[in-house]
Amino acid sequence: MFSPAEALLFAALVATTACLVPMYMRLKRLDRYHAQYRDMVDWSATALVGASNAVQSFAQDGRMVLEDLSREIESAKAALDELKAERLRLTNAAQPAAAPQETAVGAGLTGA
């Protein structure tokens, strides 16, 4: 019934099948690894988009804070200049009044 050629072909078929089954299992495992890798890459891409949005938001908020701070500094400088001018005006107004008192005090001492 079986010829030696058919037996040889059957043996080759069994050997091929025996080699194919582990290869198929390895390919399935590789497919799972690939799916996990793809999920990790997708998660990383999502995280990077979120980080990029956070950095852009931080830059905009920082720019707004910097502009507000600059306005406040200019306002403080203007207020300081006004205070210095008022102090100078008050100092100048107080000096002529103080000069006659010093003269009168000095005259009282020399007259004694």
C-alpha cells in the first residue's frame, strides 16, 4: 500500500508540521509583543502631546505673569519717583524754615 517514496514524503510532512507549530507559536507571541509595543508607543505619544500642551500653557501663563509683573514694576517705579519728588519738596520747604531758627539759636548763644 505505501511505497517508500510515500513514506518519505509523509515523514517530511510530519517533520515540516513539527517545525511549523513552534514557529506559529513564536509568531503569535511576537504578535502579542508587537501589540504591547504599539500600545506603549501610543501611550507615550499621548503623554508627549499632554506634556507639549502643558509646556505651551506654562509658557503662555508665564508670559502673562511676566507682563503683569512688568506693569507692576513700572507702577512701583512711578510711585517711588512721586514719593522721592514729594520728599524733596518737603525737604526744600522745611529747610528755609529751619535756617532762621538756627540763626536765632546761634545768636542767642553769642549774645550770652
